[in-house]
Amino acid sequence: MNDEFPEGPGRDTFLGICSNCHTPENVIGQNLSADGWGETLNKMIQLGAPGSDEQFSAIYQYLTTNFGPVPDKIDVNKATSMNFRNWLSLSKKAADAIVAYRKQNGDFKSLDDLKKVPGVEPTLLDSQKSRFVF
């Protein structure tokens, strides 16, 4: 599970504290604004979630950095596997395939390059093509 979440400040704190009551996967697809994540964390604190102000601040920063609102445009050469999962509703396998292909073959230059990734449905890519930046 831990390998699915992007590295960064607050990750371990998020995984440690948030998994006390539910699985951290609950954040996938939420894509809340900073205010939304703040409200969610305040609710968790009110419900008795354990942690210090510093820990909740780190969790807030991690969530707003990695699980914020879906952008209008997606830079396919910078997006992480988790971004592809959150923003395009791709499976973990398909999102990982895009990142692995990019790492092995270099940056994507066009939609046709992106369609070469095995295991990614071309019709989904076509339906989202106006959102991609190369």
C-alpha cells in the first residue's frame, strides 16, 4: 500500500495516522481543495484522531500537494502514477505502465506516443486528449 502514495514530506505521517481508522486509499479520487482537506482534517480531529498540530499540518500539506483538485491540463511528462489514477481514473496497472514507458522511452511528444503504452485504453486517451500537454 505505501508504495502507491507519492514520496514527499508528510507521507509517512499521513500513512501512520490516517490508517488508524481507515485505509489511506480513501483519499484517492477525492481531489479536494485546500479548504476541503482542511475541513476533512478538522472533522477527523473532532472525532478523536490522534496526532499533534505539527503532524496534522504535515498531513494537510501532503494532501493538498498530492491530492488537490484535478487540473484543467495534465502534463503527461510530469504526472505521477497517482496523478494518472486520480485525474483520469486509470487503474494502478495502467497508470504505472504510462510512467514506466515514459521512463524507459523518454518523454511523450504526442497523443500517438501515449497510445503506444501497452495496457492503456486508446479510447480513454482520445476522450481526454484536450486535457493533455506534452
